[in-house]
Amino acid sequence: MAVRFAVLGAGRIGKVHAKAVTGDAQARLVAVADAMAPAAQALAEQYGCEVRTIEAIEAAADVDAVVICTPTDTHADLIERFVKAGKAVFCEKPIDLSLARVKACLEVVRAHKGTLMVGFNRRFDPHFRAVRAEIDKGTVGEVEMVVITSRDPGAPPVDYIKRSGGIFRDMTIHDFDMARFLLGEEITEVVATAAVLVDPAIGTAGDFDSVQVLLKTASGKQAMISNSRRATYGYDQRIEVHGSKGAVSAENQRPVSIEVATGAGYTRPPLHDFFMTRYTEAYAAEIATFVAAMAGKGKAEPTGEDGLIALALADAAVKSVAEGRVVKMSEIL
């Protein structure tokens, strides 16, 4: 029997997840809710489901699971509501911008033996998973260093910046999770630098647009993250893992992977323009994993605890920039 879903939030990421749910043979989209009625109606018409209120979905007998794509400050409350209602929850990152609030939310999930999966979609990208597979096979030996490059094609509106929690909690948080995924050890130290190089208005809003973070584990393994809100050449997403026996990397992806050679030289098509197209397969795979977990086939992960640790790493980076020093994770968690 197909898992019956409701999508909460019909904005950009809600549309991405609605597409993933409806593309899964083991899932069915039953309802969508959004404070903006036209957005909800448009998505419902596109996928042939109903528009319902949050309250109606909470009480619905024909909804098994919800995908939370609403603003960040609503995530924790909605997780608690739907776990208490006996529904499985897939929530976009972060659970909240406050570590204390995330911890309280996870206590509720545990108390009700709820299912919660957090949307760190990059773990499910086939190219990144292939890198992890080579690590697991021992091809590159013991992991020693990881390099993660993640640069957006352009900065979001300043209004979004103001409520995002800042670049470390909004953007780098994905890379913190990926660093843990690839290192295979928990991070113990964080040092970060940050600047405003793209848009002065971002600095006026109290944030940064260009950051570097160095992460270190207790054994000395390291991960370097490079983030920018501007990449004039497209959506820049690369990883490299260096180990005791060799290295493995995942290059940028393009909508069409060809190379043209003429007398003028070699040319390749541009990169994907943003995450909606670059990570299409990843979004589908994470929903498939969530559905499988509900059927008892595997785990619903990344878990709420993974979300908590990624947020803690973001907090450590914020603290490192503010105080100009290495921050130990024991100070944060």
C-alpha cells in the first residue's frame, strides 16, 4: 500500500518535494497546505490532490506522513504536532535555529516514538553517494582530508537573509552534514572565517556571503568547506576525499554532459543553474528512503540528531568568526 503524504508549504522547496512524492510508485500525494491559498491551489491542481488546512491534515485518517516545507520558525512546532498525531515526519532543514529548541523537539519525538527524517538531500546525490561507496570499500584507505566546495549562482533577497539564521545555518549547514557523512568521525573543533564580498546589503543585514570553515576530528582528520553566495558560472558543487591510499572526487554536474572540440578549443555546456535541477535525483532518493523506512526497510536518516549536530557546527562557526578563534564542539553541545 502506498504511503499517503501531505506537503506543508507550497513554495519552492514544497514544489520540489511534491514532485518527488508523486514520482514515487510507493507514495501518493493526498493534500497540500499553505498560508498562501493561490500557491496551495496551483500545486494541488498540478498533482491532483486536495488543498487542506494544517488542522485538517493533522486529524486526517488518510494521511500517513507529512513533508514540512514551511518557514524555519514553524518547523519544530509542526514536528511536535504531527508526531503527536501519529504521523511520520520528513522535515526540511533546519529543525529550528535554536539548539535548545531542537533538543526539546527531539525529546517530544522520542517520547512519542515518532519517525523523523531531516532533509539533507546531498547525502542522496548519486555522485556523492558513489564517493562514499569508494570510502566504504576501502579504495582510498583511511580518510584523511575532505574538501567541499559549494557556491550558489547568486545571493537570495536580503529579506530572506534576515530570517535565514545566517549563511552558516542556512547554506553551510548542508556542507557540515556532508563533512560528517564523508569523514566518518565526529567533528571536535571548528575554525571559520567570513567576509562580505558579494553584496554590502548582506553585511548590513548582519550576515556574510563568503565563508571558509576548517573542521577537525579527534584523530586529526580535516574537512575544508568553501562557500560563496556568488558563482557567475553556475551552481558549483564539488567534493574531494583524500585518503591513505588515494583520492576520490565528484565533479560539477551539467544538464548535458558533452564536450565540443573545434579549432577554437574545447567547450562544455554550463553547469546546472541551482539546486532544483542539480539535485533532482537526490530529492527523489531521499523520499524513497523515507518511504522505505516507513515500511521497515532501512532507517529514516539523516535523523533529528543529525540535524542537531549540523546546527551545532553552524553555531560553532558563528562563534569562531565572532571571537576569532578555534571553537571546540564541547563548548556548544
